[in-house]
Amino acid sequence: MKIFGTTGSRSFQFDRMVRALDEADFSSVVSDDVEVHVQIGSSTYIPKNVEWIRFLSRDEFLDQIKCADIVVTHGGTGAIVSAISSGKKVVAVPRLASFSEAVDDHQVELVKQFEQMKLIRGCFDLSRIVEDVARAVSEEYRPYRSNTEAILKSIDEFIQLEVIKDGRRRAAQ
């Protein structure tokens, strides 16, 4: 099993998550060999037990997601949507202002909302990261449907209805 952890590209550190991924023993909850790769961004903690890189290009980031079985990410919308739109199981860890990881705690609400929608697993206590990854492996999540697709479908349906209405008007003339 391959786990890809990402802290994002902002200038805030996310040492708590990087350390948790570095110190976690995922072999206790999954039967496969476990590879962990972490994009640490501006974090100051340097992992000792997992592969890491500071930053990735957008293409490299998407390649890491594509190759991963599980994505453990900060609670930013972009990273979460990138992973779930690729069909990956996601464990999202919100950054907290009290740890100087963000300016406010907006990611807590974002992660809760994605979790309520049954799209991801939220991790609100990093001492439980192993258990949250195990639950993400075993749980089923709803497939992600982009609002873009829904909007395009609505536009297409509207156009089709207008074509039908226009055809009826012309036939009635």
C-alpha cells in the first residue's frame, strides 16, 4: 500500500502531520507492505522514516496522487478535491491556528463538511492517524461529482428543452 501525505504549498509549517506520518506504524493495521511518501512543504520537521520532498510541481503532485492508495492531506479544498476526483480514499487533517499552521481554523469546518458528505475521513486527533487510515481503507465513500459536471449537465438539459420548445413553436406556426 502506498500512502501519499501532502501539506500543501503555503508558507505555513505542518510539523504535526509530517511527524505523525513519519512516526506511524501502518503495518499494524494493513496487511500489505506500506510505503509512505510525504510532501512536507514549509514544515521544519524533517522525516527520518519515510520518503519526503519539500515541494512538487502540479504534475508531480497529481502523479503522486495517482500512484497512491490513500492520500493523507491538510484540510484544503484543492488537495482534497484533487484526491477524491482521482478516486482516492482520503484522510484529511485540518491545520490549526493554535499551532501556527494557518491564520484561522477554517479547515476544521471544510473537513467536517467533506466528511458529512461521505467523501473522506477526517482526522481531528493525530494520535489516531493509524486508526483513521485503517478506517479509510475499510470504509466506502461516495464518488465525487464535480459541480462543473452538474452545471454542464444542467446547461445541456436547458438547451435540449429550449430546442424542443423551439421545435414545437415552429411546428405550431
